Amino acid sequence: MNQDSLSKNTSKTFLKGAMIMTVSMVVVKLLGMFYKIFLYRMFATYDDIAGFSMSSVGIGLLSNAYEVYTPLFALATAGFPIAVSRLIAESITQKRYRDVDVVYKTSKKFFIGMGAICFALMIGISFIYVQLIKSPDSIFAMMTLAPSIFIGCLVAIYRGYFEGQRNMFPTAVSEVVEMVVKVASGLTLGYLVMRIGMGEYQSSGTVFGATYPTLETAMQRLLAYSVAAAIAGIALGSLMAFVFLRVYYAKHRFVPTQEMLVDSIDARTQNETFKILVKTAVPIILSAFIMNISTTIDAVVIQNVLYNTSKNNSAGLIAQFDPKYATELNGMVQGDIKLHTSLWGCFANALPLMQLVTTVTQVFGTSALPNVTAAYTSGDKKELKQSMETVLKLTMMFTLPAGFSLFALSNPIIQLLYGYGFETEVSASILRVMGFSCIVVAASTPIMSMLQSLGKVNLPLILCTMAMVIKIATNYLFVSMVELNVTGAAIGSLVAFTFVFIVGMFLLVKHSKVRPDFINTILKPMICGAICAATAFGVYTLCNHFVGAVRGGFLISLIAAIIIAVIVYVVALMLMKTFREEELLMLPKGNNIVTILAKLHLLR
């Protein structure tokens, strides 16, 4: 490895890294969705036996386990990998090659310590949290999830190390390995616990040796055990990802050549390095922690509001849904109230579809960080502008058609994944709002990453804090409206992240002193995205009119709508001349694409 090879064609390096990470994250998110959908449908097979919606309550328990885990995991891992990546990129750009190994050794000590602390915190906090959300059965899943924090810290060491060298391959592969193991082992364990426990209850009336007063309480405890077993797969997946990364590091770690060592400045001490990392990481850690803890606070607020509504105004709440579900819903507000957990599970059903979009744009931000940092450090305004425009355009080109289409096709998408029923209707209503939310959430992520790349690490912290206050306040306001109930949570997120996107973009332009081409990076993709969504809705409606009554007709209509909408979207992008020639040359077979489009006069 040498300086020339690292600095050569940074835009192409960014695009390659973004493509690798995007493919891996799409695979990861699809596997994650399959994991949740399989659990939902497995639990749904026992709904009639249990006498309540085990499917949505089970997903609610699963989601509750993450509400404490996510902010603690962010506290342990969110800032340091970015700080490590940024410092390694800076060190290589500034020819401080000796510092790379010092950064690795320093970060290793930090992650091990933080992992142990956050693991202990999750154990202690979980017992308090389950009382706050009125869901004591969530404790089993939370205890099972706790070890994943420590193992995840070990994984973060190596991801930040290689990302700083613009090598996204180990991160991408480790994430796929992690998810494959999680899905395979988690689903197997969850299924076995449910199957064995149900068999035992039917033969002896006990669940793993314990006797319960009613069938409903027995099924509720069995459900909690099954969710906990399914979550155990996460720790196993993280462990396998760590093994892969440790082996990869042993073979591919950065080793400066003799020529590099001659040119290199003397390395900083570990104490000096730690201070630099902390200065960079703490605001990032706090930003991520604040946004994640706001989600946890949201979960407490939302579920308590829904619980109180279920208890004090159950008739008004149930009246908001189709009358054919009245008997089922009434059963969940009698005695041990479970309707609030069920509605929270409906929210969790829609969330992965939104996260599929937002996670991909997080990849763009992560991949862009070393390039933006290098361009800003070297004072290359042209390269900085090009890097910013590339990440913004990729973000908008992916986010806008996806978000608009989630709004337009919310019902058939949710029906395809979760079948029909009360939960489907609620989840579809939430997804319609999330279609717009995911646009501003997804666009905000790379903007925050680029602000951090410019060294403005405090600004995302301030923005996130303000957004947290807005989000909690609006969620409480909207969820309290019985007509909106759980859908109000999606509206609150939309309001909060719209604020983050607008203010974040303003600050990015102000501090970079670079004004991106908003027409080609935002306006044109927005118009094309709207055309894409309108096409998808029109084709689906038309096809469903003719084949909807046929078995699988709605699936045929949905597939046709997606395929035709994608084609229309690509054509619209070409007709509006969204791409520059140099951008297309970065793609595989870029020369051929440029030749064809040039003949059609579709290049800027």
C-alpha cells in the first residue's frame, strides 16, 4: 500500500466503497426483514390457540428488547469507529503512517472497556424499563440481547480501522456473516422453543416445568421465551463477525513500507491519540446516543399513552379500527392489557421497510467520510464539492423513489409481508407516513456524516438534541389523539427529521463554503421519484382491477408495478440529464453507457 494508491481517484474509490456497502446492507436488511416476518408468521399460527394476537405482541416484545440495547450500543460504538476512521484517513493523507497502528491499539482498549460497562448497564436498566412500559415479559429477550453489546464493541474496532483506509470490504462481509448467522440460529432457536413448549403444554399443561393459571398466561410466557431464544442469534452472529474480522486483520493489516517509514512523521503516543479520538468521538457518541435514547423515551411515552388509552378509553380506541376486529381487540384490553404492545408491534412491522432505505444512505455517509475528510484537510474545494454532490445525489436517487413508493404501495407491500388482519391495516397506515419520513431521515444521515468530516462534530450533537425534544413532544401530542393513536409516532418522526434535514443542509453549505448543485442532486431526482411512485400506483391499481380476484393476483400486480416503475424511473433520470459523463464513467461498463447516452444526447 502507498500514498499514491490511496489518493488516486477518490471519487471512484468512494463509489466503489459505497456500492460494496450498499449491496451488503441491502442483503443484511432483507435478511433482517425475513427474520422478523418469519417470527411474525410463526407466532400468528398460534393466535387462535392463545386467544390473542401472539404475532403482533411477539414483535412488540422483540422491539422492546432493542429500545434499551440500541442507545447503549450507540454509546459504546457510534462515535469511536467514525473517529478511528477519520483519524486513520487523516494520518495517511498527512503521511503519519506510524500513527495507524497506534490508533488501532488505542481504540482496542477503549472498546473493550466500553463494551463491559454498557453490558452491565443493560442488565441493570432492563429491570426498570420493563416496568415503565408495562411489559414485564420483555425482560427475557433483553437479558438474552445484553451480551451482544460487548461483542459488538469488538467488531467495531476492526470496522473503523479498515473504513479509514477506504476498504469497505471487511465491514460489508462481516455484516452479511453476522446477519446470516443471526437469522439461521435465531429462527431455529425461536421455532424450537415454541414447538417444544407448545408440545409440553398440550401434553402436561406446563410450560418448561411451570404451571400457569390460564391458557392465555401460559401462551404469553411461552411467547416471551421464544422471542428471547430468537434474539440469542444476534450474539452468535456478532461473535462470528468478530472472528472473521480478526482473521482478516491478521492477513491484511496496514504495514507501512520502508519508503513510507522514511517519509513518516514520528507517531503520537497512545495518550495523545486517545485525546484526539475522544475529542472527535464524544460529540458523535452523544449525538447518536441522544437520537437513540429519544427512541427509547418515545417507546416509553408511546406505549404508556397507548396503555392509558386502552385502559381509560378502550371503546374510542377500538372504534378507530374496522368493526370486524372489535372482538379480538376487546380481548386485549380486558384483564392483562396487551393492546398497547400489539400496536407497538404494528409500528415495528413497518419500521424495517423504512430502515431498509435509511440504512443504505448511512452507507453513503460512511463511505464518503474518508474522501470528504481528505479533500477538506488538503483544501481541495473541487474534490470536496464533487464528493459532496456524489453522496447527495446517490442518497436522493435511492431515497426519493423508495419513499414515495412506500407511500403509494403501503397496503399491498404490508399484505405481502404479513398477510391480512388487524395488524396489517395498522401497519399499512403507519407505513404511508413512514414513506415520507424515510426521505428526510435517510437524507439527514449522510449530511451529519459530512459535517463530522468537516470537523464540525458538535453541530450534529446540537441538531440531534433539538430533534429529540421535537420528536418526543410531537409524538406525545399526536399519539394522544385517539384518531391517530400509534400512527402519530410516525408523524412525530417526520416533523423532527424534516427540521434536521433543512437545518443540517444549511449548516453543511455554510461551513464547507461549497454550494452543491441542488437542481441535479435533489430537484431532478425528486421529480423522477414522484413519476416513479405515480407509475407504481397506477400500474398496481390497473393490474389489480383485472387480476385482483385471481389467486395471487395482488402479488402479480405488485411485481408488475415495481418492474415498470423502475424502468420508468431510469428513463426519467436519463431524459432529465441527471448524470455527468464523469459520474457514469465510474460505473461498471461506464464507457459503453456513456457512448450510448451521448448518441441519444442524454448527457450533461
